[in-house]
Amino acid sequence: MDDKETRKEMSRRTFLGSAAAVGTGLVISPSALGQTANSKTDEVNVALLGTGTQGQELLNICLKIPGVRLIAICDIWTDYNQGRASHTLLTYGHDHNAYADYRDMLDKEKSLDAVIIATPDFWHAEQTVACLNAGLHVYCETPMSNTLEGARKMVRAAKETGKLLQIGHQRRSNPRYIHCSEKLLGEVRLLGRITAINGQWNREVQPRRGWPRRAPIDRATLARYGFKSMQQFRNWRWYKGLGAGPVVELGSHQIDVFNWFLHTLPRCVMASGGTEYYDEKTHEWYETVMVIYEYETRRGTVRASYQTITTNSSYGHFERFLGNQGTLTISEAPEQTGIYREPSAPRWGRWVNLGYLEQPRKKEKSQPDTVLDVSETLEPPRYRLPVKFDAPNHKPHLENFFDSLRGKVILNCPADVGYETAVTVLKVNEAVEAVRKLNFKPEEFKV
């Protein structure tokens, strides 16, 4: 490690705080920002490994972050994904080299500082370990790995090399989520005692993904990188051994929020899932799964339910925390976010005046008052978050990563935190197969 890298690492390890992009309309606490007064922008040379749909999204965001230079890209689909990404980079004046094999890239690119990995799940562990061992910092998309052994190798490599490994749980850098965690749940305990959580990510029926017939990948190349056919390459998430199943792909983002907001890890899990709609030959992973976790907190037991449905998109995705004094529903989609006070709870005017909440908007009376059954409850008024955040959802998490390797802040989702979530969600697949409650042992969450 040269002197420049040593200074970066020493600065990172001695800085206390966490980073997040700041929305207008609210001053976030210093512990949420984790930034120093130094506004100097150091240029970072970055490679993007995987330029499919997710990689292209991350590429477009990086182009909007000052000081980030994309100097290399890598994708096995050279005639399509790679060419599209190259065109975008050249349009924005980023001279770069393009590769099909990440090992060639690591051998030839000697001025890299970091790599962003957005390849299929089963490649995450091998590629992350190789990049860390090559002396590079790594941002790895979620899920961390499709296996626990792969995730463990990633954590060990990060510890052994001393390089940064950020896992792409981008909600941990979202200023709206940080406000809820630090202010509403942490500082003022707005919901009272949390007794239950539920969340979901539903998706509509989707046909198999095709590809331009003029630009297939040849069979030898597909086989070299772990795919039996072009159809499998385009729909790898549905195959065991390539993806880790929908609850890991989608649910890991939200179940990570359960762990984060409760400041603890689950003690057990049970789950039910199956494939009744799609063809099991092409959809090896279940299409629907429903999960129940139990958490033991300092204030009592919390039960958390979660579902992933891939045959219906109703209500999209959200996380909901229910306490004896209120309910918080939060999502990356701001319009789905709301905070609701229980009728018996103390009034929240104080928190509105202090800027923790926004007053409910007055509703227009669209219909006459109706008489409810005695067992029914009127919907409480909806309070809103005062944090305005209009950037792409991944942007503050990428900024946190780049500022961490510059030594200005610390990572919001380092390898050990990502590993805890990997353990939490991968156990669901075991629970579906076991058809019974499975307990977590504390040592399972440690590497």
C-alpha cells in the first residue's frame, strides 16, 4: 500500500459518523452526514463490471457524481450490453477500455481505484474477492452473494486486504430512511413500542426476457461464464445456482431495513413458497413466498411478516412498522410513505413544530360522512416526512462509497453488515424447503 492509500485508510478508520446525501427542507444530524468540512474532490478511477440493466443504471448515476471517472467496463455480451455502455461513456467524454473477461481487466488496468460489480448474483463472490485482492475497493450490488460461503469469502477478503467493500443496500444512505431511523424511531420513539412489522415487494407477471437475434452470445462463451443457453443468460434470476430466489433478490433490500431499524437480528424464521403459475422447468425458484421472522428487542418481541409475489404488482413495495402509538409506512417511492398516529397516543404537534414531521394535508370532502360499524376504525390523518429527496435512489449510496475511499466518511453498509442481511434472507430458502420454523444462532451472523 502506497502513502496515498495509507493516508486514505487511516483517515477513514478514524472518522466517526455515517454518510448520506442531504435533501432540501431539513438539516440532517452530523451523525447521519458523517462528512468533514473538506470539500476537495479527489478524482477516482472506476471500472464497471456488468453493464446490463442494473449496471447501466449505476453507470448513469456515476456520470452525475463529480470526481468519478469510468475508465473501464466489462461485460461478456460484447455486441449489446458492452457496446451500449461504451456509447454512453463516449457521449459523456469518458475514454475507457472495454473487456469481456474481468481477469483481463484486472491484469491490464493499473490505474484503477475501485470497481462496481453489477453482474449476476453467482459471480459476486468470485469477482469481489479477486478485485479486493488486486488492491481495489469494491461496491457490490445486492444481494451480496447467492450463497453464504460466497458471502463469507467476501467478508474475509475485505478484512485481509483492508480494502473497502460496500454492499448495495442503498436504503441505508437514503436521507428519508436515515431520518426515520435516527429521528422518529431513535430519538423521539414516535411509534412507541414497536410490536409488528410487515413488508412486501410485488411484481406483475413478466414474460421471459428475449434478446436481439442479430446479437446472441456464442455457446462457448456462455458455457465459459456459467450459462447453458442464451435463454438462461437472459433469465438467470429464475435458476438455482445462478440467482438466489426472489426473496433474496428483492426482499434483501427491505429485510435489511427490518434489522437496521430494530437494531437487532432475528431469532427465528418460518416461510412458505412455491411455483404454481410459471413453468417449473424455466422458473426453478418459487414465484411466491411468505415469511415470518421473530425479533427479540429490549422492549419485547417483534414479529415481522414479508411477502414477495411475482404474479401481481398490487401495492408495489414498502416496509411498515407498527407500534402502540403509531405506524410508519416507508418506501423508496415517496408517495407511499406516511406516518399515522394512534388515537390514544399523545398529540404530535410538538414534533411538527420541531421539524420532525409535516402536518397532514387537509382532505377535500368528496363524499358524505358514512356511519361505521362499531368494530371499524376511522383512518387516522397521514403525516409526512419533511425530507425532500429527488435524486436517483442509488446515488447517495454510491456517493457514500466514493467519499469513504477518499477518507471523508465511513461506509453505510460495510461487508459485515451486508453479511448479516445475507444470513437473514438466505435462511428463508432453507425454511421453505424445511416447512418449519428455523432458529438462528448468534454465531451464524459472524465470520
